[in-house]
Amino acid sequence: MAGLRITPLDIQQRQFARKKLGGLDEADVTEFLSRVARDYELVYAENRSQREQLQGLRNQLKDYLEKEKTLAQTLLSLQKTSGEVRANAEREAELVLKSAELDAERIVQEARNEVRGLTEEIRQLKKLKRKLKLDLKNVLDGYYDLLKDEGRPLAAPGEPLGGVSPLVPRAAQPAEASARPSAPELAGGPKPVKMA
């Protein structure tokens, strides 16, 4: 019986040998108590080891639960943050788009204003051109009338005035043409001053 572990049933049913005088055999009781003490010590050690393992597992479970809680909070925070980031990105994109639209509208408006300004400038230049043409025509008509009144021969339409062609330099024209008086001289106007 020394190799087997004592069970609670063994303890309850244990019968000790009796002495002849009716007492219990002291060696038998001592040997049984030694076995019970050894087995109890083993059970106690196992129990303590299992309690320590259980406590370790509980601590691990607690750590895992804390980590799971932290991960869940982190995930929730990330979801919230990603939602905020997405919302901020969308708002920023809308602002950039609105800014671009306003810039484009401003550029178009500036271009329209510039076109209006250029159109007005062209209109003014055309008006000025017509006025200058009219003024030049009036001046030429005035010279024509002066020449006609003085009885001098006038050039036929299309011929140069006084036989001098405005397109040919004076030096290349015939000598008699260069000797003729110029239009201001005919009109009695100031004579050109020759610079030395």
C-alpha cells in the first residue's frame, strides 16, 4: 500500500489493527498518518501549483481583456479619426473647388473687362482714324482750293501735285520738278529752314 496515493475513501474506511488489550497498534497508526501527511503534502503542493497556474491564467486573461479593450478603443478611435479625416478632406476639397471656381470666375470677368476695354480702345482708334482722315482731307481740300484760287496749274487726279511724286525722293526727280514750289510755299506758308 506504500506506492498508492490515499483517497478520501481510504481515510474513511481505514481500519487499524488492534492490540490484544483493545487499543490501536501505534506503529500502524503512525505509518498511516505518515502516508496521509505525504499524500496531503503532495495534494497541497499540487493544489498550490494549480492555484498559481490559475492565478497566472487569470492574470493573462485580464491582460488579454485589457488589450482587447485597448484595441477596441483604438479601433473605435481610428474609425472616428478616419471619419474626421475623411470629412476634413472632403471639406478641404470643397473649399479648394470653390476657390478654384471663384478664381476662374474672376479670371473670366477680368478677361471680359479687358476685351471690353480693348473693344472700346479699338472703337476710339477707328473713330480717331476717321477724324484724322477727315481732317487730312479738309487740309488737302483747303490747299487745293488755295492753289485753284491763285490760278496755278493743278495736277490731274492721280498725278502728283506740282509734278512732284511723293513716292520718289526729290533727288531722283527731274530738275524742273524739284525747282517747283512746295505746297506750303504755294499757300504762302512758312518756308522750310534748311539745317547746315
